[in-house]
Amino acid sequence: MSMNHEPVRNEYLDQVREQQQRLEVDLKARKAVMPMAQAQMAPRAARALAAPPREIPGNAVDVRITGFWRWKTVVVPPNAYVVHTRRGHAQPLHIGLGVSFRFNPGTDSFLVVPGAMQTILINAHSICRELQGLLVQGYVQWIIEDFATAYKKLDFTDAEDPMRVVNVQLREQAEAAIKDKVATMSIDAVLSDKQPIIEELTARLRHVAEGGGGGDKGLGLRIVTVQIKEAVVSSARLWESLQKPFRAERERVARLATLETEEAINHRELEVEQQRERTRLETDGELAILRAHKEAEAYDRDQTERLRRQQREEEDARKLAVERQQSALQTAELEKARLAVEADLTKQKQEAEAAQRKREALAAIELLDTQRAAANRQKRVELELLENRQRILNGLSSANLQARMVELLPAIAEKMPRPQELRSVTIGGGAGAQEGQALTTLVAQMMALVGAMRPEGEPAAPEQTEHRKS
């Protein structure tokens, strides 16, 4: 399987060829075409006697021709160079700036060139040392300095623009100089510093236009100024790649500047915040001091008012106490008087009561004495009766006493507490002995009971005592 490979088109070569063709066309001067009527101007001179002045058709300089047939006059503007020659003369009849002269069309010829400064725009498609395409744009400004030399070496015969061919020639020389210089420079040097290109271009153009010194006047021109406006990279991708480091650096610088700005702003904000906080604290401190001062004044005022009130209250209390004391004194005096009266009354009452009590005591004492006397008499009677009874009892025998006790046993037993239980313990001989001993014991207990019931101070009967002892 065969594949057809299309040839790669060299755009740069096509561009160079196109410029070459354009240059060949530009270097050819466009001559003014004279009509057939102008060649036969002499037979018609009579009709041109009354014709007004006319301009040279197609000439870029405003040149006026007046007169008729052989007696014409060429009027040249003051800012245009002119050279006037005549058949049979080796040197020009007139040459200079703004020179007007008489003109005979049959024997004379003249050339008019603008004297103003010319500007050449330059677009040099160059290749730098890295074999990358660059478009260097600039301009050259020149002026005719020696027209006597310039009209001999340069082609000013273009009827529409006499300077066109000269400008093309100088532009081609300038582009060649720029390309030669750029070919020895790096792309960074071309883009960053254009002064070497300007110096090289100026030196070459001045050497061609103004000559190399000595008797060589060059082309009779003077280079006024040479400037390089800009250099453009032909490849958009290469241009983007060249801009990336700078853009990255600019972005870094911008980012650092932004960070520094943010840091400065943050630092400033912190300072402002600290200042604001310090001011707030100072204000709070001043307010606290003022508040404390006001509170102290209020406290002092309150204390003063409280002290005044306390003094007033104390004074009022003293006055009230004095009044109360006076009232109390009066009350005390009244009370004292009342108490004195009451004391007198009480004393009188106590004296009356004492007298009454004394009387009652005396009556009671008398009654008591009477009662005691009656009691003593009663006791004496009772004692006598007891003594007689005891005497009688002492005169009784043991058998009578026991008989009497036996009689009294039921009554005694009724008055004695009832035992809850009865326990009997028998020690010794037979039943008769036990009965006699129990009876003796019972009698002794009854006697002790009777003795206990005897009034105090009453002597016991001798027989009974003796019986108890026995």
C-alpha cells in the first residue's frame, strides 16, 4: 500500500520570493508617458499664448510652468531641489533648493526632487542565532544633504514619487543590515536590548549614504535617525514559551507582593487591633478610675449623709433620751411618789397585817398552848391509864397472857397481810415439842408487835420485859 506524501510548504521561502518580486517591481521607476500632442507642441504655440500656467502632470512636486513655446518659466516650490540642464552644456545651468528658471523645451531638461525629510518603514523578517524567526520593525529617516551628488547617483525619475526608488533601495539595505545583526544575536538579546541593532544599522546606512570619509561623499544623503520599534517572535508557541518564565516570575513577584501586602495588612491590622485594644483598655482604665472616683465620691457622699443622719439621729436620740430621761425622771419621781405612797400604804398594811398576824399568832399560840395543855393533860391521863393497864398486865401470869393473846389472834391475823405461800421447816423432836415451840414463837412475835405498837416513852412492864428476856 503506497501513501502519497505531500511536500511540506516552506512559508518563509514563499514569503522571501514574494518580497523579491515586489522589490523588482518597486525598483523600476515609473516614467511619465507624454501624449502625442505634447510632442507637437510647437505648431500649437499660437493657441497657447493666452493659456494659463499649468502643472507638470503626474509629478509629485507642485511645479508650475508658465509662458509659451520657447519662452517658458519653471516655478519651483521653496522646499524642493531642482537641477536644470541644457544641451551643449556639461554642467547644469541651475541647481539648488527652490530655484526657479527659464525653460526652453527644445534644448532644456530639469529634475525636481522633494527636499523634505523622508521616512522609511522597515519590517525585517530575520532569523536569530537559535534559528527562530523574528520580525524586527523600525524606521529610518533621511534627508538630501548634497543634491549635486545625489541626483547623479540616485534615481529620482519616478514621475509619481521621485523618492520611491531611493526609499526602496535604502529599505533593502536596512533590512539586510538588520538580518545580518540579528543572525549573530540570541533571541533574548534581540528582545531585551535593541541598541546593538540600531548602532549596526546606523553605521551601515551612514557609510552608504554619507560616505566613508575623505573625498567620498557617498550618495549625498544624511541619515537623520534610526529606530527599532519592536521585535516580534514569529512563532506564537515560542513567544508563549518565552513569556512563561517572565510571567511566572511576575506571578511570583505579584504573589510575593500580595503576600507581603497581606502580611503588612495583617501586621497593620494587628497593630491597629492592639492599638484599639490598648486604647480600649486605657479607656476602660480611665472609665474605671472615673467610675471608682465617682463611686468614692458617692460613697463619701453617702457616708457623709449617713454620718449626718447618724449624728442627727444620735442628736435626736439624745434629745429623745433626754426627754425620755426627763420623762423617766418625772415618771420615776411620780413612781417614787407612788411607791412612797404605796410603801406607806404597804407599810401601813404590813403593820396592820403584822399586827393582825401578831394577834393571830398570839391567838394561835394561846390556842396551841391550850391545845398542848389539853394534849398534855390527855397524855397524862392516857399515861396514867396505860400505867395502870401495864401494872395490871404485869400482874397477870403467863397463862393469862397467853390466853389473852390467843383471844386476840384472830383480830391480829385479820390485820396482818396474807402470805402468798407458806413454807414450814421442822427441826428437832416430836410433835408436842414442835407445837410448844411454835406457840412460844408466835407469842414472842405478838409481844414484839405489841411492844412496837406501844407509844414512844412508855416504859415496858417489868414482867413483860422479864418475860421477853426469859
